[in-house]
Amino acid sequence: MILKGSKRTGAMALALHLLNEADNEHVELHELRGFSSDNLKGALKEIQAISQGTRCKQYLFSLSLSPPETECVPVEQFEKAIERIEKKLGLEDQPRAIVFHEKEGRRHAHCVWSRIDSDEMKAIDMPYFKMKLRDVSKELFLEHGWKLPRGFLDSKERNPENFTLAEYQQAKRQSEDPKALKAMFQECWASSDNRQSFTQALEDRGFYLAAGDQRGFVALDFQGEVYSLSRWVGVRAKELKARLGDCATLPKVSETKENLAKRMTKTLETHQKTIRQQIQNEAAPLLRERITMQKKHREERERMKEFHEKRQTTENRTRAERLSKGLKGLWHRMTGKYQRMRDENEKQLQKSKERDSAEKRMMIDTQLKERRQLQAVLVSVRQEHKSTLTALREDTAYYMRLGRDATSSPRAEFQKAEGRAQSRSTDKGRGRAIE
């Protein structure tokens, strides 16, 4: 499981965060150890009060334990992990609080320790705690057979980003079929007899006529890529001039790019709003279902809690009635029967606690499974539009940059970036050879 820890202050703020039911579907205070108070706020205030006798400012150590989202991890596994961590960090026997959170079908835990050694009245030193947590986290993944996050395999692969803009545009350019592109230009030329009809034919296919800086008539595609008409149409410059007139009266490439960037940016922003609205409309009924499910699950847990409390009360009364009182009870004490009966009661009490814990765990696992099914539908709705929205955002950024630097060439930018990458690769290869 992923472990994230930090030294911190702010006892009340942390307590409010851990008890926040607005952002979590279920919150359960699982354990308070080493405190006089029976609630989380009071417990963390105790740590703060003790820290006043020291110079320590960050008197708390807060840890989150997040297993893989597809795994149902029993409470006992969380407890074992916490015990291993506190031993690794030197926090054994320190006062601690454990809280469970559930959200979107996932269950994770938070543990808060006091860093103050009350016997010596000083803070416990925790050198390299992030590296130690990383080691424990990797051990837990391997022991449970969970798939290791890529960051554990190679730190450089942690949080990989999408393609750069140059790579994205390169992929789009490579997807063009040169034969089909040439046929398109020739078809526009064949179906027109003057500049106006040729311009319209090009624009119908997403291309714009302009005056090139050095090569006469050119066309720009919707990405700002420049194409020489004499080469792609397959006619001489004289024929182009005879049908299209003087290219000096056409807008320059830089002007065309600026106009293109403005129009395309506005269009893409409209498309993004449309996609977001679609996501919102499709997710709305699922979000309502999530709220209903959360309410139902809380009510089920409350009913089970009340049932367990009543059953424990009844069973405790029954066990207490087995112990005789008065002279008979005194006789049973003398003969050892009282102690045997008391031992039997203790065994039954432990079994009843294990039974209640198993019933609670079964219900939580069932609820998590139900919640995950709903979450899977929610995720699928978002993922369905994610790639489209990502592409639109990248295109918007591209056109904004194109508008700022209209004199640049998309293909030239890519070639420069590719050249720099090859240069770095060559340098690295030479460095390895020298080593």
C-alpha cells in the first residue's frame, strides 16, 4: 500500500480533517491508544498539551495508508502494517489514533502518533522516514502480490506525463497519408477556375490560401503547417499565377496563422465546454445514486452497531448470571468452579467479539464491492471523454502559442526538438562510452 507520512502541528485542524464526513462517505474512529480522552479531538489536544513542555513544534506524525483501489484489505492487515511502521520509525508504544476513511469504493486508513517521549520530555528523532516508509510500502506490495507501481521500479517513471506538444503534433502529421493529401490538392485545383473557387475548395477541406515568404502560393492546414502549392498540386508557378493572380494580394503566412489561431482557439474552447457539459449530464444521475448509496450504507452500519451492542449486553448478562453469588458463590470459589466458569466466560466473550468483527467486515466488504461497481461506471463516463478533452486542451495550447509566434513553423519546431533529443541521446552514449 502507498504510505505518505509527515511531521506536523495543528492538532485541532488534523482532528477536523480526519473526522470530515463531508468529503468522505464513511469515517470510523478505529482506535485510541495511550490517551485519557475517548474522542479524537481530545486525544490530539493531549499530545499538544504535553508538547508545551518541550521545544518541539511538529509534535505529531501523521500517516496515510492507501492500498490498491481494487483490493479489499482487512482491518488486521492495516493494523499489522501500522505496527511494522511504528517499529521502523521508533514510535513503538507511543500514543496513537487510527481512523478509517471510505470514498468512491476505496478504503484507506490514517494513523497519528505523538512524537513526544513523555518520560524524557523530548521529541523522537525520525531520520530518513520517507525512505523507510518507501521500503515498507514496497515490502507490503510484494508480500500481498499486488502490482508494483511503476515508481517503485524506476523513480524516473513516477507520474509519467503525456506526450509533449511536439510529439503530439508529430503523431498527427505522421497520420496523414501523403498520397491522399496530394490527391486532395489536385482535386481542389481541378474543380476550380479562379482564386475564389480554389480558396473555397481548400477551406471546405480545412486549408487556407496564403502568400509564402519565399515560395509564392502556399496553403496552410488547420495546424498551421505550410504546403507549397506548386509541389503538392503539381503545376508550375506560372500556371498558379495565371489562375490565382498576384500572390502579393494574399495575406502572409504569419497573418494567416494569427487569424487561424484566434478562430481555432475559440472553436476549441466551445468544444471543451460541450464535452464538460456532456460529462456533467451523464454523471449527474450517478452522483445522485452515490449520495443515496452513502446514506443507505451509513444506516446499515448504524443498525449493525446497535444490534451488536444489544446482543453483547444480552450475552454479558447471561454470562454474569452463570456466576453464583452468596454462599454458593463462595463455595464455587473455594472449589475452583468459579474461576473455571469465569475463564469460560472470557473465552465466549472473545469469540463473540471476533464474530461481531467478522460480521462487520463482511458487511463493509459487500458495501465496498457495491460502491466500486458504481465508481467503475462513473470512471468509465469520465474516461469516455477524457482523451477527447485532453486533445482539445493540447490543441488549444498549441493555437495560443501559434498566435503568439506566427512566424514559426510547426514542422521546424518539431525538427529542432527532435534534433535536441538526438543530441542529448548521443551525448549520453558518448558519456557511457567514456565511462
